[in-house]
Amino acid sequence: MVFVRKAVVEDLPVIHDLIRDSFDAMTPHSWFSARFWKEQAESLISQELLPGKFEDLYLNSSNHNFWVAVNEADSKVVGCVGIKPGKSEKILELVRMG
């Protein structure tokens, strides 16, 4: 069974791995190379998912949030998703899924 909770800074190493894996999975379905997807993942991690930046953008903001899915059996994080405002106040956008 899996449950969802708000992410904490200590989740970042696993979130980085999940993001890298999800970007890697794009390679077979894309015209872009594996190198391109790797660079994109690292760029995203460095822009939003490093200590300090992560807290400011997702944890300390009322407009953005970040959640993780946790395997109840072993307490391992198995998924992640960020939420940010969309183009109108009634819309939320799912981002940073892994």
C-alpha cells in the first residue's frame, strides 16, 4: 500500500533519483538523445530541487507544494509530484512528477 505526504528536505536525494529516472524514461519516446534528457534533469534539479531553493519554492510557499508517495511496507519514497498555480486561480498544475 502507498500513502502520500508532503515532501521534506530529507526526501531530496530520492526525489533527484525519481526525476532522473523519469527523464531517462523519455528517451525511447523522443527524438532527443539520452544526453539531452540527462541534461534537462540536472538543470531542473539545480534550478528547483536543491536545498534552499526547494524550501523557498515548494515548502515555504502558499502557492506551490510538493508531495511524495511512500511505500507503507518499507517507508521508501516511490514517487513525487509538485503542484503550482495554473493560468487561472481555479487551476493547479502538476509538475516535477517522478
